Amino acid sequence: MSEAETRLAESEALGELKSLRASIDNIDAALIHMLAERFKCTQKVGVLKATNDLPPADPAREKIQIERLRQLAGDANLDPDFAEKLLNFIVREVIRHHEAIAAKTGS
């Protein structure tokens, strides 16, 4: 391959890399916004639970959600173990928020 062809190939690869990275950045931004919306909803759930003297955690629902997300992950060709770890992290944060809300409201 000539030097000019090498530079062209590198230029095309760098252009594709830049394009892919821009898409990744957009996806990351969308994920952050989706998580923000999710936590906005779970904060409201926490207030509802606290004002109605319900426990912060719901292990039965968590189990159902884990199985549901594992299935969705498999269908989407995403590692179900990864999806479960991610959901477990989110659920721990939600429970922590719910406990804080309950403590604040005196429930």
C-alpha cells in the first residue's frame, strides 16, 4: 500500500471512529436522561410508600423485575448477568432513597 493509500485508510478509519464516538456520546446522554426520569418516578414512589407506611423495599417485585430484565437482555443480545447487576445497583439506590424519604417523613 502506498503512503497516500495508508493516509487515506487512516483518515477513513479516524472519520468512522469519530462518528461512532459521537453516537456513543449521544447514547450516554440518553441513558443519563432516562435514569434521571426513572429516579424522578421512584422518588415519588418513595414518598407514596412513606406516607402510607409501606416498606422501602419490595423483594417480590424486585425478583420479578430481575427475571423480566434478564429476558429482555437476552432478547436484545445483551448479557443477562450484566443487566441483572445493573438493575441490582439501581434497586439499591432506589431503596436507599426510599429509606431516606421515610426517615425524613418520620415513617
